[in-house]
Amino acid sequence: MKLAVSSLIWLLRGYQLFISPFLPHSCRFYPSCSEYACQALEKYGFGKGILLSCRRVLKCHPLHPGGLDPLP
């Protein structure tokens, strides 16, 4: 499981460094969804980290006000 978590975090950090800077800033939450996913995976591990990350991404739509949304 540690390898899976490390691999996902590595992919997310790569996205943050090499792809995200070229996209318009559109995340309505703080921290951003990718940062939230990294934090969730680091704190809770694979299972709960993936669940929290998916729940967060599903909240990302125009009808949600966004704002500060820290990990539970």
C-alpha cells in the first residue's frame, strides 16, 4: 500500500509542477483539490485518502460555494 500511496502522491506532485501552472486557476477550494488529495493520502493512507479525495472532487461544481475545506 505504501508504494501505491507514494506513486499517487508522486503523480499529483508532477501534475502540480508541470501541468497545473499552464491551466487557468479554477479550483474553488483551499487547499486545491490536488493538494487536498496529497494531504489525505499522506495522513490517512490509500483507502480513506482515495475516498476523501473523490468526495472532494465531486463537490467541485458551480453550485458549491467552495472556500476553506481542510481535512477532517
